[in-house]
Amino acid sequence: MSDLEAFISAMPKAELHLHIEGTLEPEMMMALGHRNRITLPYATIEEVEAAYRFSCLQDFLDLYYQGMSVLQTEQDFFDLTWAYLERVHAQNVTHVEIFFDPQGHTERSVAFETVLDGITGALDRAEREFGITRKLIMCFLRHLSEESGFEALKSAVAHKDRIFGVGLDSSEKGHPPSKFERLFAEAVREGFVPVAHAGEEGPPDYVHEALDLLHIDRIDHGNRALEDDGLVKRLAASQMALTVCPLSNLRLCVVDDMSHHPLRAMLQAGLRATVNSDDPAYFGGYMTENYLAVAKGLDLSRDEIVTLGRNAYLGSFLDEPEKRRSLEEFDAFCAH
Ligand code: HPA
Ligand code: ZN
């Protein structure tokens, strides 16, 4: 291992873009399929892995929704979340901001509370045992209707103590942020912090809409913002964080090669870009693997890695004292 690889591996990390349903490893998918008597179209783990060749976001989403059908009980959601937290604890991740997709479960008649209790049970245990801090963000599925989103919001309002924010994910093209303007306004009135996937496959206009109509506090992905100079200046001036996902971008053909990834261009433009894993079980790596892949592809310097690592704590939703403490620990590590 090179010095830089060892540094990346040991560096304290914050993950800001992670779909918990996207941490369902093929082994667990098969095991939960058996446990819950759900038939999957795969006989072996190799067949699952062979199916993970995506040409666009929708290709992936089709398998992602199929995969989550094995998640039925509170124990399933606990096991899923705990497995993720154990893995990232071993990668020196100290803070996580996790998405979940309740509509992907309630439409299969799995209760909102079953999902929430399983996920938060594991998060509570990781906070106690590993000291991992966390925020939970409920995503609305943008291919579904506004009405369905309002149903999910109604469920979330009863659990405000455990759900910090709301996000927007799933099929981006043809489902602009404007479709959910009223839903986000209501969510913000209820006290949820808003974020949205924008500019992954969708045009820069979708990023504008997410900012101006949904009033988001952070952009998930945001790659295509780089196509609009005015937007880049705006994001640099506001220092709004972008949660960039290198291996996801490669596997969903948002970039054709890691050496063409826009992350360095983002840093050079003064954007608060961060590194995240998105759906690690589907895209071939968790936090450390994402840092390593983009560091190698772009030949990033140690200073650039430090900037990315620092940006994650700066762009997190930790409260100010927690943020200060995390940054002090991060800077102390980097000073060695
Ligand atoms: N984009 C949109 N929706 C998603 C993603 C993503 O990368 N992962 C899980 N849902
Ligand atoms: Zn995502």
C-alpha cells in the first residue's frame, strides 16, 4: 500500500450520500430471500453480481427495487443497517447521513415503522458501540406522484424525533424538482431539512430548480452543474456542499472513465465537493474504495484528499459544536 493509500484508509471520514437499501450485498439478498421466502430471479451470488452491469440510472434502479423486496421485517432492516455500519466503522467513518426510501417498502405493504425501527435500532447501537454520529434523511421517490409523497411525509411527521431531513431520489429525467415544490414546502414547514438529487443525469436546470423551488441545503451528485458557469459561481459563493459519488458515476455511466471524473474540476472551481458511496453493494465499493478509486483515476494529491475529507464534515448537518469537535479531530489526524 502506498503512503497515500494508507492515509486515505486511516483518515476519519464522514459519509453524506448513502442509500441504506443500496448496501444490500448479494450474500444478504440471497439469505433474506430464503428467510422470507421471496423468490429472486438469481440462483447464485455470481448470477446476482453478473446482473450488475448498468448502462444508466434506470437500469440500476430496476434491480435496486427488485433487491429491496427481500426486506420485510424490522430485523431485516436492522441487519442491513448494522452490516453497513460495521463495514464503515472499519473504514474509520465517524459520521453518517443515511437516506431511506419508505415508499419502496410501504407500496409492498411493509409498515413505515417497521423500516424506521430497524434502521434506527442499528444506528443507536452504532452510536453507543462505535461512537458513530448520524442523521437520517427520508427520500421521496420522484417517479411516484406528489400525492404518494404527501403520504410518506404524513408518516414522517409522526417520527420527527428520528428523521432529520427529506431528500429526492430515483429516476431523475422527466421528474424535475418542480414536480415536488408543494411537498418540499410542507416538509420544510414541518421542520425537515431539504436536500435533493439533482444534476446526476438531469440537466443544470434541475439543479437551479432544486435550489430555487425546493430551497435545498445540499445537492446530491450535482455533476452536471459544471455545464453552467453561472451556477458554478453561485455554488462556489454559497459553499453549498455537493455529495459526489465516484464509483456510482462510473458504474451508471455518468462518467466514462475515472480519469475523466469532474471531482478535481469541482475543487478547482472552489466547490465544496465531497466523496460518498451512494449504493456501495451495487457499485463496487464503500467509502475507502471511493476515495481510492478517484485518487488513482485523477492522481489526486494528499492536499486534495484532505480538502475532500474536510469538506464532508463542513458540509454535514452536525450541529456547530459537534462539527467543530469533528474538524479538530480531523485536523489533528492530518497534522501527523
Ligand atoms: N440516484 C437516484 N436515485 C437513487 C440513487 C441514485 O444514485 N441511488 C438510489 N436511488
Ligand atoms: Zn443517491
